[in-house]
Amino acid sequence: MYRTPASNRLHIGIFGKRNTGKSSLINAVTGQDTAIVSEVAGTTTDPVYKAMEILPIGPCMLIDTAGIDDAGVLGEERIKRTLVVLRKTDLGLIVVSPDTRIDNFELELIKTFQSKKLPFLFVINKCELEGEVAQNYLDQNKLPFIKISAKTKQGIAEFKTKLMEMAPGHWSPVPLLGDIINAKDVIILVCPIDSAMPQGRLILPQVQMMRDCLDNNALALVAKETELLDCLKALKKKPQLVITDSQVLEDVRDMLPEDIPLTSFSTVFARHKGDLNAYIQGVYALENLKDGDEILIAEACTHHVQPEDIGRTKIPTWLLNYTKKDLHYEVTAGGDFPEDLSRYKLIISCGGCMVNRGEIMHRIQKAKIASVAITNYGILMAYLSGILERVVAPFKGGVVKLDLEFDKVPRK
Ligand code: SF4
């Protein structure tokens, strides 16, 4: 994470009048989970950029706009500085105290956020104090806010979850492949064409992966599993990476020499959109399942259900074969995700190809708060095939540190 470039960080602009507790808010949010990796301080009135790791959001760039509301700063100058920060902001926070009177300072910010279509949130800090001036105004004007106390830490966990939900859809701190491949690398993409594939086109994750190879000046070769060996023979040297659809993971594993790095589309996306470490830890819950345990299959969209649907048919069959237990399943789709997760022993999330990282991370965070194991389709399939370690190995040198403790729980 320490080498996450600034461009891959979620830029959070923090605005607010003096004495609303912007700095204490930053400290409370980052807490012990935070590693300050760089700090570029300007003058006392210039914004301060802090590259930080905020768990579970990931690498962020906090822009502390201390001084922008200084009485001594002329209006024009203040606007100029604010606009410079806003140019880099993915998400804006306006910090107020319970007794803050919302005036032109905040109203101008709201106007600018809205004109730039930037998500923003009022943070009523110091909620341990008396006063409802700010909240009354925000309620009346239907402006989004959250109440927290940087001092007592009240509301901080909810605040972090809110930040993840608000993060723009395009934002992810983890690239698809950019941190693990190099220019001129040969990447083979194995794309089976079966009855589940749409007519005449590829599916979104495959297309995104090809585009990412091109963006990173790598050479993307596409083949079905049936032509994989021909593809390897046609190459003068071994490919740097093979990425396969999980449905043919075992076939590809059997064909591919051990020294060729192998992963799956769903593993790439599990890391890009979710928390690969949480999924790896979560999949071990399979070893402790008992008869009658409830499993939640969480699908992020309401796709057309196929006869051999992975969530409804294949996974229950695989788990019955693996665990030999009588497990009970609940399937949710689209925006439905249960508020109360306590009855589940394991949550199995889909790949989330149709939703943004914020949505998936929100689910992972809720599972963590409820102490319920969570994994996803791709990681589960790799685990059941006995090749989880191999498919996550290509990411060891990536921007996310992997907790690879495969020997902790013996597989059956
Ligand atoms: S992986 Fe999830 S989001 Fe993508 S099509 Fe399947 S259910 Fe929908």
C-alpha cells in the first residue's frame, strides 16, 4: 500500500470553519489503522495533503483545507484555493459543530459540489456537545449529514461505511492488473464459450480485462480452454500470466505447467472490488459448517437465472459434496442485503461485476461488524478446486499486502 500512487487514492476534501474539529476528525477516522506515508505541508493557509491508509476503505488522500475560511483570506482568494482542492476531490466533507450556523461559506461549497456532481456529506462533529443549530438547518434543507464525535469515537464506524458507499463508482484503490503486469507482458485470457454466454459478445469482466491489458501496454491473447494448448505452442516464450474463467479453472490448471502464473477473472475482481484477504479468511469457514447452518448467497444484481445457476444450484451442490452437511441457503439479489446478518454462518458474495466497489465493500464491512465470515464465488471455487494458493499468488507483489496463511487451517 505504501507505493499506491496518489492517482489511485480516493481524494477526500475536508472543508469546514475553524474550530469544527477537522484535524481531530482526521485522527479519529484514521486512528491506529492509519499509516501516514507522506505529508506535504504548505503554508498555514494552504491545503495539506495526507496520504493515508484508512481501513477498510483503502488508500486515501485526505486534503485538509485548514485556513480556507480564514477571516484574513479575501473572498476571491478563498474561492481560488477551494477550487484547486475541488479539482482533485472525489468526495467532499463539510465539517460543522452542533452549534455551527450554516452560512455562505458552506452554501458556496454545496453549490460547487452540486455543479461538479461531486458526492458530499456534512459531518456534525462534537456531537457529544449540546446544540442543534446545524442539524436543524440540514434537516430542513434535506442535506445529507452524519453525526459523529471525534472525541468519543461515536459514529466513526458508520462514518467510514458511509464514505465507502459515497465513493464514486469508478474509484477503486486496487487496479485490475496494473500493479502486477508490465508493458510487453503476454497475458492469455481463457474465455469459454458455453450456453450461458450471451450471443455474439463477451461479458463485461472479460472486456474490462482486455482493456486493462491494453492500458498497461501488455499483449492480450484470447482463447477458449480448448485452444489453450495451441495458444501456448504458438508462443516463443511462456506467458507472464494466464487468467481464466473460473468455470474451467481445473481444466486450465491441469493443462498449464506449474511455472506459469495462473489466476481467474473472479480473483482479479475479488481484489479490485472487494477485500481479497477477507474472502480468503472467510472461505475457511467451510471447514466448521454444521448441519442446519444458514448460508447467505448475496448476488448484487437481478440477472436472468439460468437452469444451472451458480448461486442457486451449483454452489449448494458443490458444498454438499465438500462438507456433507445439510446446509440451508438464502439467496438475495440486487439491492437486497439483510440488515441482520447474525443468523448466517457464511456469506458468499457474487463477483459484483454490475456494482461498484462501494457496494461490495459495504457488504464486507457489515459482515465484519457482525463477525460473519464472507467469501465470494471465485475464491470459493478456487478453494474447492484446491488451487486457491496458486490463483492468488500472482498478487503477492501487488499494492495490497496479502495475508497468505494457507497452512493455518488444513483442507480436507
Ligand atoms: S456477478 Fe453479481 S453483479 Fe455480476 S452478473 Fe452475477 S449476480 Fe450480477
